[in-house]
Amino acid sequence: MNFFGRKQQGARSEVSLEDQLAEQQVAPGTQLHYDSRLVGRLCDHAVSLLDLLALGGSAARESKFDEAERCLHRFRLLFNEHLLDKNLRLYTYLGCCLKSNPEGLEFMRNMRRETGEISRQTTRFLTRCQEVGISEEKRDEFLDELALIEDLLRHRFTREERSLYPMYRPPRAYQAAPAQSSSIGKRARVCYGLPC
């Protein structure tokens, strides 16, 4: 079960022997193990985060402001969990594994900086909502800003799932064939209308 009590998809909960062996490998110079379920977990987060924003918007449109605020609170908790997973498990791991691939490393660093900017913008929005609340008078402003955040995250999640997540592989895969721009985008799973 994930954060919201939903059952994980069967393919994600079963770990193959190959994945079990890969999970015993660590990124060079760290104790960070490869996690065969990380990308699936990040995709699940993306689905849940976008769902929570949609639910918060629907609640606000129906003047259910307490419910909208609860959705944003749950969104904040999951958003923080998502950022921790991404920063500690994905970016740090990739930073170590992509040292022999300057192009991939630079791409990952740019994505990481962008993640920080999106995180700050989203956190400012959440803080403002928490401080001033959501009310009838502020509903239109709230919905406009919510739509911007939702659009920003949707586009970002799509980019990550198409180009960043395929770079996440067991450490030995980097030694055998360093990630190159031609390997970007080879994953072909779909979640929430987004390729995962």
C-alpha cells in the first residue's frame, strides 16, 4: 500500500531476481543502493500529487474550503516525501553514477536545480494558502494559482519520466555502457497519462 492506502500495482510490488541482485549494488563512493522500485514510487507520487491538487480545486469550486485545505495539507506531506526521495535517492545516486558521462551529469544537475526552483515556488504557494486560508473572496485567485502549480508539476513530471528516470539504473549498467543521450526515454510505462 502506498501513502494514501492504495494498493501498489502488481508489477511494482514483485521484485525480480535481477532487481534483487541489482539492489545489492551501491553507487560508487557511497552506500546508496539501487532501488528497483524508486521510479515506480516517484510515478505513484506524481499521480497522487496531481490528484490531490485536482481534489483541492474541486473542493474550492464547491465552496468546501476546509476540504480544500485538507487536500493541500496532504499534498504538502506527500510533496515533501517526494522531494526527499528524489533528492536523496535519485539525484545523489545519479550524481555518483554519471561521473563518467559529463552530458548526462550536466543534464541531471540542471534537472536538480529546476526541481529546487519548482519546490520553492510550490512551497510559497502552500505557505500563502496556509497563512491566509482559502475563502469565497480568495477563491478565484487560489484557483488561478493552483492551476499554474498543477500545470507546472504536470509538465515537470512528464519531463522527468521521459528523460531523467531512464538514467536511473543499477551501478554496473553505468560501467558496462555509460548513459548517453540516445538512452534517454526508453521506459514505456504510463501513469496518470504520463509516461513512467
